[in-house]
Amino acid sequence: MVFNQGDFILVEYSIRVKETGTLLDTTDEELAKKENIYEADRLYGPTLVVLGRGWMNEVVEQELMKMEVNEEKEVEVPPEKAFGERDSGKVRTFSLKEFQRRGYSVNVGDVVEVGGVKGVVKSISGGRVVVDFNHPLAGRTLVYKVKVVGKLEEFKEKVKALASRHLNIAGSDIDVAYEEAEKKLVVSIPGKYLSRRELNYSKISLATDIFDMFKDAVEKLVFQETLSKTQAQTG
């Protein structure tokens, strides 16, 4: 099977720095816990990738398009295709007094912002502060271990996976209804998620993708939350 631009596929992945073996990101919850990068508010498990949307590194995406369902592959991404080569011109020296005038109490390892650009303090000596404005992963080769676990074909399954990705809510908690005559799509989630501060922003971003990806099928989009009496009393 060769995938095409616009295909909805489910992918498991882990990303490591080749030079150090450091795990940067993974969809595997147990691996994240084992290597101390676990995030309690993150949704683990296979993630949706819509090919051609730029959701994964371009080198990796090109390999995904040539893979089969259940195939696993390691893909090396060189620095120039990842976070760029290190640039010595981005390592700059400042006067310590300059930071003090701005109210900074700087230490080695601190992230500081100068002229709208963030950098890391590498050293402080003789009243001078050396700041590296390179990306922390500049000059590093990344190793992606990827597995295609499925391809979504049904409209509702695509919408549910898209909603899960944007809202950070398990697909099992999302219901999708579609009225073809009106081209009306209803996405429903439990009311327990209403307290999430970022929910409305996530809905806007989801709506943008739905109207873009399903422009011929959806003209109306309704978000619906169901709140029980108990949830209302305790929330």
C-alpha cells in the first residue's frame, strides 16, 4: 500500500537524539514514564497524521507515504532537515550589567530573551554573559522510530480522530453525528471537559481543519457538551 496526500493514518512513534540516545517524544505511555518525560495531561497512544499537512517532519512523512499498515521503520533526520546546523554567529556575549539593568538575575542554564529571541546562558565570567541563541537541538541528528497502525477510511472515524487530536480527548469520549441533507456535523463530548481552560481555542482550531478538510461535506458544525446533574453540582 502506498499512501497519498490527504490520507488519514494512525502512527506510533518515538524520537531520539542520535548522538546521545535521549528520548525527546513518544506516543508510548510506558516508555515516557520509564525515561522520565511523561506528561500527565497528554493523550498517549497512536496519533493521527494527515499526510501533507506538515504535522510530522517532512523526511519522516515521505517515508510514511511508502509504508504498509503494521510496518515499522527507523528514519534518520539530519540536522539540516531537523533544527538546522549550529551557527557560531548565534552565540553572543553581553555585559552582566545589561541584564541586571533589565532586572534579570541570570545563572548558567537560564533561558533569557533578548530582542524577542530566546537563548540559553552558557557561561558567566568577568562580568560577561555568553548566550547561545541556537535551538537546543541544532546540529543534532534525530532518529524517528515509526509504525503505521492503521488507515482511516470512514468519514465519522476521520472526524473523531481529528477531534481527539485537537481537543486532547480520547476518541471513546467523542461522539460524531452527521446529517447529510443539511451537511451538518455534530461533535459531542462529556461535560467533564468544560473546565479545561484551552477548550474553546481547541474547538476553533478543530473547526478550521474540519471546514478545510471536509469543505464539500460540512457546512454547519455544532459542538455539544453533555453535563450531568452530579457534574454540575460538583464542578
